Amino acid sequence: MESLAKRRLVLVTGRCHPALAQDIAEQLGIQLTEANVREFANGEIHCRFDESIRGAHVFIIQTHSSPVNDAVMEQLIMIDAAKRASAKSITAVIPNYGYARQDRKSAGREPITAKLIADMLQTAGATRVLSVDFHSGQIQGFFDIPVDHLVAAPVFEDYLKANANPHELVVVAPDAGRVKVAERYAQHLGCELALVHKTRPHGTANISEARHIVGDVNGRHCVLIDDMIDTAGTIVAACDLLKEHGADEIWVMATHAVFSPPAVDRLFNAPVSRVIVTDTLPLGPERRFEKLEILSVAPLVANAISAIFEDSSVSEIFGGENLL
């Protein structure tokens, strides 16, 4: 007996960022499948898909937003439900990968929690992972399943080309770890590159000191580009230093707007004209302010999902430059 069953794409979302999931579904021209996620009285999470997903290629969208532990657990449960419902493949779509900063041991007796998250996703039943702008490239190596890494660079570069003069721009890396990414922006935009040299006191978190500027920023339009803004301590320290060195105008760009307190106050009072972020994380009214602009990554994610489903190349979407 020959089977002529058609491939079927099923898109479901957790409760962390349904607006982004809906935008992705609209880009793909499909409807979200209801996962019926709910909680028991003691906080345990339960889900049950509305329709049969047997033999389907299931994409489970869940950004790891605050509270991160709840977001991770909810996605694991949804993946397990899809596995037990006989899905043909299960792709964990994680716009913002939780615990990404804990990707190595920086001191004794510490965990590597980014690897732990990778292990849990695989154990739950994920057969592929899709994420946007990992904190570091080595996270891809924590998985024994395919990982598709997307970069928000095309979104930011289109914005800069439409709203700034590349000949007046200086792309600034906020620390040494982002030099390679900033250099790629500078090459694409045909502008100059600068670097903020910073130090972080040993044994501290969310504390850094901007020390020096490498490059000429005097009288220039500077654009600081980072992967995330958490408490904004690093980025604001860099902005202050740029201003001290004569920067004329400063914009800040970051993929993941974590915005833990006091980030909003710091950014609002910082010497910056614009703070441009993407919608990989939900931003409620309490975390929005006058200088903030939000760009959508839904088209990027939708194109990647379509490529995965059709067994075509994801890297071609980015011209092969979707590596860190």
C-alpha cells in the first residue's frame, strides 16, 4: 500500500509571547494550533493540543521571558506532549534562549546552565532548535540535534539604511566579545568601527566599567550594537564614555530587550537619542519609553520555519552570514 500523505506544518505557541507567534503565523499564512496550556491549583502546567498532530512537523514557539523558569518548563511540557502525540518532527522555536549567559564556567563550582537547557530540550523530544542571536556561538555545540541560528542583523541594517547616513556612522562594539559582529555591520554599511574596552569586577554580575574607546568617535553618529540589554549597566556606561569622547549622536541597538530594573530609567536618562530593539521578548507598557523603537523579527523567523519545513537552506536567508 502506497501512502500519499502530504507534509503538514503545525505551529503552536506557549503563553510567553503570543503576539509574536501570531505575527509569525500571519507571515506563513497559517493558523496557530491551540495548545490549551493551563495550570493546576498548585502551579503544575498541563497542555493538550486541539487537533491530531500525528505525522506533522510541529514548531513550538516559546521565548524564554520572565519568569524564565516557567517559560522553559512550559515549552518542555509542550514538546513532550507533541512527542507523545506522534509528531514527525518537533522544532523548538526560541526567539530568546534562556540562561544563555551561563555558557561556561567563569569561576569554580559554577554550572553551565545553557548546556543544561539544551539537554532538557533534547530529552523532552525536540528534534531541532531555532533561535535568534545566541549570546555566544558555542551554545550551538551544546546540542546533538540540528540548530538553526538566526541573526537580527538584516532587520537592524535595513533600519539604519532607511534612517541614517552610513557615511556619518560609526558602529561601536560595547565590548571585545561583540567586535566580530560589529565589524560585519560596518562592512555591510560601509562605515567605520570602534570598540569600548570594559572590565567587569571579579565575582560580580550586572556590573561593568567602561574604560577606553578604541577608534575615532569625536563628532560622529555612533551606533552601539549588542545582543541583549538586561539592567543596561554595560550599555549606559559605554554611552557615557562615548559622550565624553565627543560623540555627536548615540543610538543603541539590541536584539533582546530584557530590561530588568533599573534598565528603563537608565536608558531614559542616558545620553542616547534612540534605543532600537526587536520583539523577541514581550515589552509591556511599564517597559516602554519615549526613545524606544521596536522592530519585528517575525518575517525572519517565518522565513526560517518555511525553509526548514521545505528542506531548503536557512543560511541562504542571511547570505551565509548567520554565524557568530
